[in-house]
Amino acid sequence: MTDQGKINREGARPASLFERADMTFGRDPRGVSPKMPSVPIDIPPVPQALRRPVAPQAAPVRSLPPEPGVRQAAPAPAPRAVAFRGPFAAIDREHLREGGLIVPEDPVTGLLEEFRIVKRELLADARAEDTPQARRILVCSPHPGEGKTYCATNLAIALAAERGLEVLLVDADVVKPSVNQRLGIEAEQGLMDALADPSILPESLVIRTDIEGLFVLPAGTASSRDAEYLASARTAEVLDRLTEGAPDRIVIFDTPPALAASPAAELAQHVGQALLVVRADDTSRAALEDAQQLLSACADIKLLLNAARYSPSGRRFGSYGRKGK
């Protein structure tokens, strides 16, 4: 056998593949590195329009672990609607008929159809905005005797017929309250008592009726400071408590005439819609414009023509239906 250890390899070719590769692509043990031939590569430049700007990458943000013994703040729960828990009152249906109001159990009448049209527009705007303020509707008139309480009461009854809807009719006419009289119910305390005394919860004064979905907040005890109470910050607190967390609750305010007392202008700041009732062939244009100006704090003012003797379109409800034999 040949003794490989005694062979003088100086100047000899590498015996192994690794040795040959090291001399070709690596460094020669003798310190001589092979020179790789330069291969020209012709790469066309990328057009400017095709180049994508490279956004600088932000360093990842690492959340620090909570300190020992420190509790993390829990997210605030969504507000829940307060339940009305005032006294219960049964409404005499015959009393409603005598007053010319809508009776829930009676057959459909032309009056009901008219207020169905009114409530559809009000509900559409309330649901489009989807805020507590949009679900507060002020019903007013320029002068007394133009039918604002009549319209507010009928509108509340028509709205209460909607499935899953709660309607709160607030008698905000503290000068001449008449909602209780229209419905034939009695109450001593109401809105003004809750405004005057912060310890009184307004929901405890809301009357529950036997008309499904209909609730009533009376005007309450009148005083010489009613206008100041309505202008105070307490009004916003009371209204927020009655409407916050209740997306299916509509509040109707029956206010004094805009040109006769100030509560309508004060409450206009807290509602999303205002229904201005005018009497056909009676209310002047000047009175209408003055009332509209007083209610300008409300961005959405609608006009309701009451006691109209004719319809320009010829529309008339109540004559279509089944006839008895």
C-alpha cells in the first residue's frame, strides 16, 4: 500500500472534491483567491410610473403588561332604559269618542288614517337619525284654539298602535294643562314637580294606561317659576333620563302656544322634531312665521294643517271598506 501521509502534496492537484471547490470558489490555502469573471447583465430600468413607493415600517407597538395589583378598567356598560313605574289609570273609551279622539279598539276611521300618515313621516325621521333627541317630538301652535292638544293626543294614540313602541305623552302646557282632561285621567304631580325637585325621579310620575304602549306624564304643580325651571339644566337631565337607552320610545310634548308663552321655545332646544299645528282659514301667515322663528332651535319643523274642509288633491279617507249587510 502507498503511504499517503508521506506524499509531498505541495504543488499537486487537490485530491478531494471539497478541496477543489475551496480553491475555485473559496480561498486558496496559499492565500490566493481566484478571480471570478464579470458577467455584464443588461437590466432595463423600471419606469417611474411602475415604481411603488416603499412606506417606512413602523416599529411594532408592544402593550405593557399590567402592573401587579392594578385592575384594568372595564368598558362602561350601555345605558339601560328606565321603566315607567307611576300609577295606573284606565282610560274611558266613551270619553275618547265624545272628545272626537281615536279609540284603539274601534274600526279604522278617516281620522286614524290621517294620523297614520303623520306618524309615518315622524317615525321615518326619528329612525333615520337614531338619536334620543330625534325621538322627541314637540307639538305646538301659534295661537290658542288651533288644535295642538287634540293633535298631540291623537298622534300619541296612533303611535302607540305600533308594535314594540312605547309612547310617552308629556303635558308641557303648564299654563293650561289639558291632556289629563282629554284622556279622562287624574293626577297631581308631573313634569314640573320633577324639574323643581331633583330628588323626584321622573319615571315615578309617569302614568301607565290600559292602552298598550301609551304612557302619560302630567304637567304637575304650577308655580311662578315654571319658565325658569324649563330653562334650567335640570330639564336636559330629566329628558335624558326618560329617553336614554330606549330606542323604541317616542316622547310627544304638548306645549303652550308659541306666541302666548315661552315653554315651547325652551323645549325646542331639547327635541329633534317640531310639529306646528295651524288652523285652516284661521292662522295668519305672519303668526306662522313668528312661531317658526321662536321654534328655530329645532332644526326640523313640520307643518300640520288642522280643520281643513277640503283637500287640494281630492284625497279623503274613511269611505273605503266592507259594508255590513
